[in-house]
Amino acid sequence: MTELTIDEKISHIQGAAMEEARSQGNEIIKQHRKALESMYQTHCQEARIQADTRIKAETASARQQLNTAVSKGQLRMRRELSGVQMELKNSLFKEVLELLNDYMKTEDYRKQLISYIADAARFAGGQPLTIYISKSDEDKKEYLEKSTGMTMTISEEDFIGGLRSVIPGKNILIDHSFKGALEKEYQEYTFKGGGAGE
């Protein structure tokens, strides 16, 4: 076996040292890479969780905003529909009132008043009876008294048409006034077929 020269020994030691250093460096790099990859995976996972959380929160917020917008829209539409229905209702009842005023000029209306008076007299059964006609029917007072043989009293209140009869002995009011009937119909009237009254 030959002896190694000092240069060869140095070269050999240097080679071994370099090999050891390379091996340790590679190990350090390997561990560092593993640590970085682990950190990267953790970061990606956290980023995905944060993104999912943010998407859920923004989706919930968007849904809530949409629901709010839909509710406001529905409320506005209901108000508009209600306003239109009220206008139509008022217009309809104005027309009914005009038709009623025309009817009150006819002979049929006079006959109806006589029929109401006869019904009230039958109901009173001979007890005292006060019959009120509306101020608007003052011109029919004499005709009604002649036709029925009963006294008519002009009401202080103009109840549009028809009449009211009071039987004090029975504490009864018979209301055949058009105003009362119109008010009742107006209060109870609703639109059918997709409207608020359905």
C-alpha cells in the first residue's frame, strides 16, 4: 500500500468534507422544502376556507339584499294596486250614485217608497210610527202622504233617498235609506280575481 502524499491527503479530506457538506446541504434543502411545502399546503387550505367563508357570507348577503329588494318591490306593487283599486272603487260608486239619482226621478222609485211605507206600517201593527224621508225627497212628501194616508217627516239629515221608519213603542228603527245601503256596500266591496280582495 502506497502512502498518500500530503496533497493527496488534503485532496481526499477535501473531497470527503465536500461530500459531507453536500449531503448535509441536500438534507437541509430537503427539510426546508418539506417545511415550505407544508406551509404552502396549510396556507392553501386556510385560503380555501377563507374563500369559502367569504363566498358563503357574500352569498347570504346577496340573498338578503335580493329578498329585501323583492319585499320592497312587492310592497310598492301592493300599494300601487291598492291605490288603483281605491280609485276604481270610488269611480264605480260615483257612477252608482249617479244611477241612483236618475232612478230617484222615476215612478218606480215612488212606488218603492210606498212599498217601504206599507211594510213599516204592517210591522208597526197599529203602534205609533214616524216615517222620515230624505231632504232630497221633500218634493215627494205630498204625493206620498196622499198615496199612503200617513204623515211624512222631512229628516234633518239627507240620507240620499229611501226612508227611515221609527216605531218608538218597540224601540225599532227600520232603515231603508240609500245612504246606509251605499255605505255598507262601499265598506264591504272588494275586487275579485287577483286583487287584494281575493
